[in-house]
Amino acid sequence: MTAEAMEAGPGKGAAADGDRPLRIALLTYKGNPFCGGQGVYVRHLSRELARLGHRVEVIGSQPYPVLDEGLPELSLTELPSLDLYRQPDPFRTPARGEYRDWIDALEVGTMWTGGFPEPLTFSLRARRHLRARRGEFDVIHDNQTLGYGLLGDVGAPLVTTIHHPITVDRQLELDAAEGWQRRASVRRWYAFTRMQKRVARRLPSVLTVSGTSRQEIVDHLRVERDRIHVVHIGADTDLFSPNPSVRQVPGRIVTTSSADVPLKGLVFLVEALAKVRTEHPGAHLVVVGRRAEDGPVAQAIERYGLDGAVEFVKGISDADLVDLVRSAEVACVPSLYEGFSLPAAEAMATGTPLVATTGGAIPEVAGPDGETCLAVPPGDSGALAAALGRLLGDPELRVRLGSAGRERVLARFTWAKAAEGTVAHYREAMALPASRLRSREAASATGTEGRGSAPGTGSLATPGPARSEAAEETFAAEELVAANRESRATC
């Protein structure tokens, strides 16, 4: 136990690890827990950190995070953007009265030119917010914003989670794009990844969710391996648990996927379903996600006559989601790549047998083929069909794989374990001396970026003397120049 915890008295004022409780700022530029892994991560990690005795303040933008209730040490601070991609009017142009400052103008200008502004603009707003509250937090945890605004002194040591490099998504979308205009549009949208590469190399402490993601971060972002620490995430095993009273629906296959994202591989699952139904006519697919009205998935559903055999559901409650997974005879993760795969862990936790590809880190989660899942190569609809058909036709295999899958998740992938591992790295980051942080950043800037490095360098994480207002304005102007340079280079 540290001296600080001892001063609080035995058993009083100490966190679960025996040290003093931490004041944590958890940043997320998007927090929807019902669509996208980043929102799920923030919701469950913040809850478990609070249960360990730490004070957690989630600072997020629209769609705002949804946090668990009943935890007094857990709170949400809204840091609003212009919400340019909201439904039902995405890519809207705000009214004149909505503009508050130059960051809003930058956000709209980037959208008008086909880029995605939110990682940069959220980071700039977060910087302003955090520096105004200097001394209120022991550690700042960024959930993959990787924006220029989080470089330099942000008021407390910085730890960053990178689930996987978004450059992987970019390349898969480019591979799937047809025609030069579509490829140009994809490049412009993903222009922010150039910023994320530059920022990632200067971070003192990076967390990621799997060994595969760690290697991808080294390869794609050129972050030094010794700065990257693997902390596996997992399932809420109290919520995602078996329940024999939930009736299994014969032939039901369930997956979680965005229909218009090539990375998720849904089109291959639709093709596989068409093949499976030749031997199992009752086979049908329930997709947790938004249905795209056009695109490869919609075209495949029409081409194979599967309108009545593929259903999309979205916006359902946690309880309804769990019962949906429990009701399936098979869960499927058809992704071409995943940095972890929460849907795999959650399905396994319910005892539902899993068919999953070997894309990215999925094997780390799903386990060995034939022991805890049936594994198939990514992008192979024939292999998917064979594995799905095998499970649908073999009740004993379904029971064996389902039971073994849950045991694997309980042993390796829970949010409680994730929170404990994360706190350990918070304390390591807080213990790093300022001189070491400055030397590490200098090595990154000169060794990998040279004179073309991003603005905002200096002490990465340790609070120092507050900048003058004029210095802050200079920093902001440099950020705007950097953003414009990004646009010209990649549009």
C-alpha cells in the first residue's frame, strides 16, 4: 500500500487495489453504447472503474455516452459538438446562431470538403476543457480520439486506448470501392488517420485490446512496441449469461454488424445463408444493426431472394439483446478484421455456439477451432456456410461449443479484469517522471517525423506552468494550419 493510501487509514479511502482512489477523466468523442465498440467500452469500463472505488468522469460528445446508474462515483460531462451526423438530417449545415467559435467553423468546413472532423475538433474542445480544470484529475484516459489537441500539457498524465488502427478500415473500404470517385471520397473521409498516426507516435502510454492490435499499431502507426500494453476487454458476464427459460428458435443465426461497412463481412454471411438454406430451409438471420437500403448487402439479399430470411433490428435494450442472442442456435462473427470482437465474447458468454472468422484478433477471443468455436477464413462464404450448416445440424456440438465458450470468457475476458489492468497502467503512467516523458517525445518527433511534426509538442502528460492566453491562441492557430494541410494532402 502506498503512503497516500496509508494516510487515509486502514480500509478507509482506499481503492480495491489498496492504493488511494484515482480521479479519472475518460474521454470519448462518440459514446453510443448501442452501435459501435467505443461506446460499449466506455460504458462498461467506467462502471467497473467506479466499482473499484475510483471517481470516473466521462467527458463525451454526441451521441452522448449512456452510463450505468446507481454509482455515485460515476458521472457524465457533455462536451457538445455541432452534431453534424445526427439523424434524421446527417451532413446538415448548422444555422448561423449555432456557431460558437473557430472550432465549430473548422468542424463544418471539414465536413463540407468531405472529411471527418470529429477526432480533431473533439480533441481541441477537450484540451480547452481539461486545461481549465487543471488539478481536478489524476489521470486522463483518451478513448481513441488521437487528435492534435491532446498533445502537450493537458493537465494530467495521459493514457490512450487504441482499439485498432483506423487505417485498417480505410484500406478495406478502398479495396471495396468501385471507381476513382468513390476511392477519392474514401481517402478524403479518412484523412484524419494521418493526424492519428502523428499523434500516436508521441503518446507515452498506449493501451490496446489484443496482441493482434498491438502488432497492427506497431506496423501501421509506427508506435514503439514498449509503449503499447495489452489489456483484454470482455463481456458483462452477469448480463450475458445462459438462461434455459429463453426458447431457442430453430434455424436462427444472429450477428452484430453494420450493413454498409465492408470490414464487418456481412455480405459474405448473407451469401452463406443462401447456401445453408438449401439444406436447412428454416435457417434465417437476425442482424443487430442498421439496414442499408442500397449497397452490396442489400443487393445480395435481393439477388438471393432472402427478404423474408434476413431481419435487421436496432436500438434494442440490453435485456432484449441478450435474449436475442440466447434465442439463436448459432451466433456468427463474419468480420474480415477485428481488433478484439465484443460480439464474439458476448455471444460466448451466453453459451450460444459461435462461428467466427480468423480475421484480426478474433481467434484470440474465440479460441481454437473445434474446441470453443468453429473458425473459418475471412471472406469465404462457402466455409461460413459449411460451418453454419454443421452447427445447425448437430445439437450435441452446439451444447459442447457453447459451454466451452462461456468457460473461456469467464476465465479471460471480463470487464472487472479489464478495469483492474487499466488501473495498473494508470498508476504506471502517473509514476513516469516528466523528464522521461519529454525525452521520449523528442525521440519520436526527431526519429519518425522530423521537421514536419505535428504542433503541440512539449511535455506530453505532466502538468507544468499554464500557458498564457496568447500562447494558447498560437497553439490553436497552428492546429488549424495543420488541419488545412491534412485536407490538401489527402482530398
